[in-house]
Amino acid sequence: MKLEPMSSLDLPNIRIMEPLCAVFRRKLKSEGLKYTPERAQVLDTIMRFDGLFEAERIIDDLKKSGFRVSKATVYRTIKLLQDAGIIQRVLFDQEQSHYQLVYGQKPRDFIIRVDTREAIPIDIPELVAIRERLCRDHGVRAEGHRLQIFATGM
């Protein structure tokens, strides 16, 4: 039996994801910026988080690890990571911005308890199917989505 090489046409649902650092490096280069050790450390810290995080958590984790990065660098890096499609801001409240890693991740949707400031992850497989159908109908490919339901206790 002769094995034939596979082409990308044989695997239409497989999408090769670049490493996060490569995506970030390309974004920085397009803006004329460098991939500095501080930016690399911020990205590495974010990649270790599970779920939502705040900028202050990044700063605290960096301090605990003995790595010195200014608040300004952390906030600028967060903005660059958002622009690169690596992280996404999660609307939570007016007081504090929260973020989640989105590049290469299954979308996470939330019910946001505005009375307790709790974010409850929800899984809605039907939503992904609807998203894919809508994109297919419009001749585009989904890069992600965001659903946040704001609620209070009953």
C-alpha cells in the first residue's frame, strides 16, 4: 500500500496556531516596537493564568517572581496584547478592567453578577454553532466571540 502525502485541503478543519510569542513579536514589529524581556515576562505571566485576571495580578505575580516591571510597561503591554488578539478585555464593571487569554483558546462566556462581582463561566455549544453558521453565511471565518450576561440575584 502506497501512502500519499496529505495536503492542507485534506484537513479543512485543522488550523495551525502560531506560538503566542511569534504572534506578539510580529505585532510589535509592525508597530516598530521591540520584544523586550519585560514584555516577554508579562506575556509569560498571562499564559499561566486560568480564567479572568486584572493588571494588578500581573504586577503582583511579577514582583513575587522577583522580576521588576513598571506599572506603565504592564499596562502598555496589555494594550499591545489586546491589539494583537492575544487577550481580550472582559466587561465586568466600571472600576477595574479584567482580561482573559483568547488566542488559541475555546471562547469563554460569562454571567457577570453585578451585585457580587462574580464572573460565572458558562458553556453554550449552540452559540458556537450559531456563530459558525452566521460567519459561513457571510463568507467570513470567526476569530472568536464574546458573550457576557449581566445579572443580579433573584
